[in-house]
Amino acid sequence: MKFESASDSKMSNKEPEAFLFDMDGVVLDSMPWHVKAWQEAFREFGLVVPEEALYLHEGAIEVETSRKIFEDQGVSPTEELFRKVLKRQRELFRQKYWSFVKPFPEIPDLLADLRREGRRLALVTSSHREILEEILPPSLRKLFHFVLTGDQVKRRKPHPEPYLLARERLAAPHETTLAIENAPAGIKSAKGAGLFCIALMTTLPAKHLQEADLILPSHRELYRFLTNGYKNA
């Protein structure tokens, strides 16, 4: 089986001990619904933001990291404006979209299989805990040894702090820890923490995921790789 390698990084010869999963776009098929809520919220403030711009900023929509979204609309973002848009996005997501969020079909079995093999699992997301508790099924949450949300760190993705903290909590060496992401900010965070990073093409094409060590087209390929493929990587 062939995999698309996006960098010259190599995996350790040792079997992976820990797997750190992003939530939106990796564990949960949630990003289309978050994007719809963002677009509606922006429209209420007179801004028309393309889908791709929001996917590119997934996990890093803060005042500074999302500045380009506003500037492309001819608006200079202020903390007050950003907070108003963010508040409205969360309201719209809860009112209209959260019930449509589902785990990707392969994820429950993949997590269960990895736990049976004795791997340590963490969920590393920029979403706040209150959002996670609404959309992440308890049956999946219990499969993770540790869950890290955006309100538990001082610096969210793309800063490496989330992945550094999750790896520390799992007591896993960086050379035997894998991160699974789907967006540039998450990839940058994982690589900054010294981790081998796999990127899934669930929301963006490969050209936007080139900082990852490995790009896979689907969860089916991820399942095959994490349960067998890394042995031949």
C-alpha cells in the first residue's frame, strides 16, 4: 500500500505507543456544520466568507489568527467585533446544527481496536469543553485516556502547547506518538510539538496539508495504516 508522504520525517522503528486525535474533521464529521454556522454569523455582520477560508482557519479562529478573513472583506477586526461574531456562531451552531454532527463511521471501531492493543489515546481539540460535551458521544469519550479542550490551555493551535500537554499527560515519548489532524493549524501545532503527524483530507485538499508527514485520503486508509500500515512505513 502506498501513502503520500508530505515531508522527509520518518517514523520511529518502535511501534506507536500513543495516538493524539483532533476532534472536528477527524473524530467527528462536524466541520460542514461549524462552517455553515460561521458563514451565517458573518453574514449577519455584513461579511461574506468563502467556505475554504473557514476550513483553512479551522481550530485557529481567533482575533489575530483569523485576521485575514476580516481583511479580505475590507474590515479591520477588533476584539469586540470578533467576540460578537464568535458568540453568534456558537448560538447558531447550537440552535440549528449540532444535532447533525456524527462520528465518522470508522472511528468507533478504530478507537476501540487501538485501546485493546494497549495504545494510549488522547483527544486534542480547540473546541471549548461545553461544545465537546454537546457533540461528542459519551461512548467515544470514554475510549480516550485524556481529553484536552481549548479552554484548558493558554495558547491554542497552531501553538504546540495543546499537543505538548496531551503527550505529557499520556507520558508518551514524542518519537512513539502520532497526531492525526485535518487542518493547517493542527498540523503546525503537532509538528511544533515534535510529533509525526498524519493529515486526513476530510475538509481540505492535499495542497493545504503539506506540513504533515503523511497525507491520507480517507478514514478507511487511516484505519488500515494505524492498525497495520505503520509497521511497513
